[in-house]
Amino acid sequence: MPHRWCNSAQVRRTQIESGIDITFNEVFQPLFIQKISELSPKHVLEVGAGTGHLSKAVSNLGYKVTAIEPSPGMYKTACDVLRGSDVHIFNIASQQITEVEEFDLAFSHLVAHVVDDLREFLLSLIPCIKKGGHFIFSIPHPCFYNEYKNFFGEEYNYMTSMSKEISFTITNDTKNIIEGVPYHHRPLSDYINSLVGSGFVVDGFLETYPEDDVQMLYGAMWEFPRYCAFVCKKL
């Protein structure tokens, strides 16, 4: 069944909570939990909280968490997911944040490749993060993801930024098609140069390649990393 991106929140909630979303549960949640725990921030901001499950997991570790989510549908679901937790969530975009230099760490999961203006997105976060604080974000791996999904077909050129609206399913739920998702391919140099130009330095780079037992949950081994994550530091 097709679902527009803005109306897919309940589908995504079910996929995550049932455990059928392998990538979220077995790859990304452990990655963010590990990196945030290593940095031990006092106050954390999630940018683009989606269904709220990552914010809830981080809050359960004892960190003070604030989350923002601009999609009304996702925000409504996240409020329900986060009910009873200590997470404060707001239905705003990063450009609407009013708290300045409040957070020791900000993170976003699969958001940066969706925003139309990467530099504007990064610049909107700079005032929110304390000097020496970190920003961690994940994206589909620019070097390999089109080979995996073939979104752009023959016109694909790694060095050329290109955009389109895509549809996708997850491995264990091919009947629920999520449509109308913006996708911006950018070479890694665009990400790095935009980070540096915005006031961040790259403090680490992670390429996701799960252990064999996790890969086999997909029904086949991965040929290459499908996603990556930047660990950045505010100068």
C-alpha cells in the first residue's frame, strides 16, 4: 500500500517497534547510542526526530534530550511514542530554534540528504551547539547508495549533485511503499566543504557495515557500506 512520506508515521512506528526495520534497530540505533555515550553530553538535541524512537533511547540512558520534528504527522506520532519520557519535543524546523548555544551535542538520522539547502541547514545548527560541542548525522553513503537502489539510473554521476522524489520500502515490509520522499545525492566533498564552511570540523567518519549475523537478517550479505555517519565538532 502506498503511503505519502508525510502520512507514513504510523507505518514507520509499527516497523520499528515490531523489529522488522533491521537498519534502524540493528544498525543505526546502536551506532548513535555508542557515539553519544562516548561523548557523554549533558544536553542533547535531535534534529528531525521522526517517530521519536531515537530520542527515547537516548533519554533512557539518562541524558537530557530535546527533539524537533517539522512534519505534523511525524510530530504527532513522536509525541505518543515519547509520552511518559523526559524528552521535550517541538513541531519546528532547525531554522526556528530559539535556544542558542544550549546543547553539548546535536544529532540527526537520515535528514541531511533530504534538506534542499545543506549549507543553510548546517548554519541553522551552529548557534544551538556550544563551542567544542558535536553534531552527529547519518546519510545514505554517497559512494555506494545509488548502486544499491539505482534511484538515478543511467544519468547518475557520482561527482554531480542531483535530486529527485523517491519511493522506498524496507527489506521485511515490501508491501508498505513510502512515497514522496526528497532525495539529494551529493558527493562527499560537498558534505565536507559545507561542514567546514559552516564552522564545523570533521571529528570522525563512520561507514556502516554490520556484523555477518546482522547482514544475514536482510537475506543476503552486503557488498559495500550502505550508509555512513559524520561526527563533527563546532570550532
